[in-house]
Amino acid sequence: MSKGIRSAAAAFTICLAMTAGAQDTVQIGKDGNVKVRSGGSKVDVRGGSVKVESEGTHTTVEMARDEGDDKEGSKEDSDDSSEIDITGAGRKETLACNGTTEVSISGSSNELTFTGACKRVDVTGSSNKVTLDAVERIDVTGTGNTVTWKKGAGGRKKPRVSSTGTDNTVSQR
């Protein structure tokens, strides 16, 4: 994870700790990992991922490394694959793929944009709107999902597409 993201997470955590009630907990490890527990919500920042759980929803985001990060010594530096798991409803976000990123979207009425090249994108649920810069494979199930892509990735002119369900649309933009 980039030093900037880790620092921002730590700063956010410290601010949250200042307003936290007795049942809330904030932990900052010597390794820079951050854990926040407040009511029914949890946020874990560990290595190259941010995991968020709140009222039945769960999201894990693996962050792409910044080009300026050190390349010495940590396990995350040698792992060039990543996963992005989005669950829940009504989310609107822009996330980055790094060429090996596999994306899983499950839920409804999400509006998600992915920059960079995604290896695979799986969309399940209903009424999700997904916009992709580049992708190798798209799998869509459910109802009323819309996926648009700009170009193929991984040496492909077009992504491999599988679309099942009702009223799903997968098209080039």
C-alpha cells in the first residue's frame, strides 16, 4: 500500500479515536496496520488491502502500488496480483485495476468505474452500472446490469464475455 494511503488511514483512525466512545476501539500496529471497530462497523487496513464491514455489507479493496514506493523487503512488493470485492447497494466509486486485478461485484444499484486494465470482472445482482477502461474477461449474471468497456486487455482486442440472466447489457463504449 502506498505510504500516502497508509498515512491517511492512520490520520483518519486517530481522528476517529478522539471521538470514539467506550465500546469503540482503534489499534495501530508497529507495522502500520490499522484496525477500527465502532458499533457494528469495522475497518482493517493491512498490507495492500482495506477491508470494510458495516451492517451486513463487506468490501475488500487491494490497492495498487504507487510507482514511488520502495521495492525492498516486504511481501506485498512481490505480489503483483490483486482482488477487489464489492458487495452492497447504492455505492458510487472509482477504483484502479493493475492488469492482474480480478473484480467481483455483488449487489444492486452500484455505479462503479474502473481505471487501468482489469483481468476479470464478475457482476452479479441487479441494476449495477460498471464502466471499464480495459478488461480481459467479463461475466455478468442477474437482472438489469449494464457493463461498458473501452478496450480489451491482456493482448485481446475484445474481452471474453459471458452474460446470463435478464436484461443485462455488455457493450463497448
